[in-house]
Amino acid sequence: MPESKLRTVSMNFAVQILALVKELKEKRESIISNQIARSGTSIGANIFEANYAQGRKDFISKLEIALKEASETEYWLELLHQTNYIDDARYKELSDQCATIRVMLVASCRTAKGEKVGK
């Protein structure tokens, strides 16, 4: 199956999230790091799973779950930033990537639902 841009971007994001989690664990931060590890990697897992959906409704459902996970990940990133576990530059980089994934997921969901993307 050819690689989609959304799959590629979400995989790269998950790799960066896991690198962040490793750094957080070295700082002995485990509560937020466990949460962001789950949500940040779940985005790509649900996108990947959507490619093997049992129909359009299942496909849309998987993408919507990925969108929810992206929103949760953004929350954890903001919390890490506000508690000084990550600096401004790291927060902006990861937050921007997460926002890009969310935009792509919204567009994909709208397309799958037959809605106009430019709405």
C-alpha cells in the first residue's frame, strides 16, 4: 500500500513524541510522559488502522479517534510547556506538527463524509 502524507507525518510525529518521552523519563517525569506517549502514538496507529477499515463508517471513526488523540496530545504538550518540562522552541515545533496533523485529519474526515473541504 502506498504511503500517504498523513501516515508519514503522523509516524514522524510519533517518533518525536517517543524521543520527548525518553527525555522526560530521564528527568523522572512519568505521569505526563506516560499520557503523551499513549496519545501521541495513538494518532498514527488509528490512521494506519483506518486503512484497513471495514467500510466508510469505520474509516471515518478511526480518523475521528485519531483527531481526538491529537487534541489530547496538544493538551499534554501545553501542560509540559507550562510546567517548564519543555522550552518554547520544542513546544512550538511539536505543537505546530500536531496542529498540521489535526488539519489534515479534519480535511480527511470531511472528504470521507462527502463534505466540501473548504467549508
